[in-house]
Amino acid sequence: MKPIRVYLAGPEVFLINAKEIGEQKKAVCNKYGFEGVFPLDNEVDTKNKSPKELGLCISEVNEDLIKSCDLVVANLTPFRSPSADVGTAYEIGFAHAIGKKVFAYTNIAAPFTERTVKALGGKVKRDSDGKLRDTQGMFIEEVELTDNLMLDGCIHASTKRLVVEEAPADQLFTYLGGFEKCLSAAREMIKSGLNNKS
Amino acid sequence: MKPIRVYLAGPEVFLINAKEIGEQKKAVCNKYGFEGVFPLDNEVDTKNKSPKELGLCISEVNEDLIKSCDLVVANLTPFRSPSADVGTAYEIGFAHAIGKKVFAYTNIAAPFTERTVKALGGKVKRDSDGKLRDTQGMFIEEVELTDNLMLDGCIHASTKRLVVEEAPADQLFTYLGGFEKCLSAAREMIKSGLNNKS
């Protein structure tokens, strides 16, 4: 039987020990009977490439890896902003559109609205239309979701599995508790045949 | 002939005068023979919905709007971070995966690496592996692209039209110069039949 391949999306690719984390994630995948696929798995030939060409090539390789997978487990832990990494957001949009099942986790439990207000240094005010707005007049989502509604909407439409945990502060991008819960849920869904129904 | 529909992705939906900006964008679309489709076009019935349900419903409506369009013009101007709005990043991933042609513009000309270093308060250092890293050891992309390589990669693979302009500081999310250049490029591509080739 062909192994079920899981694309491991998330900003941990930026870590100094990214490959090690990738191997840890793959080991957890194995435990649940999956084959983990890490964005850095396919080495990109850097020879004779300008920095731009290299970047564009990595993007192409990653899209091909997503296409080659059955599921995506995305790390939506906020990255350099109140929201998930934009690369990861892009990848789940890409995956969901072509029917891949998308699971997600975040290692920060604080609500999205609270995170956004904090990132704006508290410079927000309630406007006459009832919306909370920043100094540029742009509103802050208050629909009690985990991140921008397009991200929550994706997971809700795909698998309804968005695991929220609070990782130790020094393990924001390495803690794998929520990640493992996604894989466990994926395994359960496959067992119950839900994978083919929704 | 069926009109060519353009989905207008971008963080301007958060503006207090979002609908007005939407109408301005649609007028520019008309000028180039396109029908502009703004995320707020389909009113969502808020009755008997919890905030969460409302958020998830808007997400579903937006995905349906993207599917109903032929092209996407995305505003990738950095939003509350050094990068584009995550909702917009998600939407271009979704659109590109199902073969919609994606054009983009940004109203901030400063390079991605420079924007990221600034957002990190300059707290970065060059590591022994040659990479520029933040205080968590996570590297900063230096491949001379406009944003995270997945976003640039999308536009490169789809249309190669990512227009970079520097808008007046008070018009970051309302300036439409780059937007209009995208539409002009889209019109040219359709005229030359390139729309069906790449």
C-alpha cells in the first residue's frame, strides 16, 4: 500500500536546527503510520543560480511536494507578527484548493484579537461603528477565531482540527504536542473513513 | 461574451471606508474591461450567527467568490508585519492552485529583508553559517524577493507581474497606481493570448 504522505508546513524551516526538527516531525509521523515530508527534503541545486532564482526554485519545489502529499499538518504559531507565517498561510490555501486535507496547530494560546492589540502596542480604539480599529482606521477581527478568518475557515472546511496549545516560551517553534494531536486526529479520521466523505 | 471577473484580494477590507475603496477598484477594473469582485460584495446574513460562525461563513463566501473569478489582483502591501496580510497570502495560494491567474502589487518599495530587520528592531546577527538570524535563531530570507518566497514564487509561476511602488505614507492601503498597472498588464496578456499559454 502506498504510504500516506503528510506535508509538514510551518515556520520551523527558519530555525538553525530546521533539519533536526524536520526529522523529529517525521519520526512522529511514522509513529502514526504516515510518511512526513519536510519542505527542506528536496535539496535545491544552488549552482549557477542568483538569489532570486534560488528563492523561486524553492517555491516551485515546495508546491510540487504539497501536490505529492495527501495531507498537510500546518504550524500556525504566530511568526514575526500576530498571525501565522505568510508562507504557511499560502501553502494551506494551495493545499486546500486542490483537496488536500489540512490539519493545523498553534503553540500560542492567546486569542487572535488579544495578540493583534498587543502587536499594535495597544494603540487601538473602539469606533462609532462598534469595531476595534488601529491608528490607520483598520479594524481588528473579533470573531473569536484563532487567526485571520480565512485560515480558520480553511481548517474548518477541511478537517475541523485546529489544535491550540500553549508551548513553553523557549519551545515556540519546536514543541510538538499540538502537532502530534493533529496526526492522531488524522489517523482516527482515516480509520473512520471520514477522509473520503467530507 | 461573459465578463472576465477579477477577485480583488487585499487588506483594504479592514479599512473604515472599505466599500468605497472596493468601488474605486471596480471602476478601475471597468476601465480595463474587467468586472471587479470585492470580498465584501456578498453580504453575509449575520442573523442567528455566533461571531465564530460569522467568521467561518465569510471565509466560505470568499472562497466561492475566488472560484467564480478568472483572475486575482492581490494587494501584498505589508500589513501589521513585514509581510503581506495572511488572509491575502492564503487567497493567492488558493487561487493559484486552481489555475487562476494571479497578479500582485505592493505599495511599499523597501526590500523584504530590510523590512524584516526593521520589524525585529534591528535585533539580528550574521551567524557562522552565513545566514542573518533573529534572537530566536530563525533566519531572515535574503533572496532579493518582495516577500516570503512562496508569495513571489506564486506570482512568478502565474503571471510574472508583481508591481512594486512606493505610495504616499498616508495612502498605503488606498493608493491604486500599482493596482492599475496589474490590470493593464492583465489586459495586455489577454490581448496577446498569453492567458491561455503559461
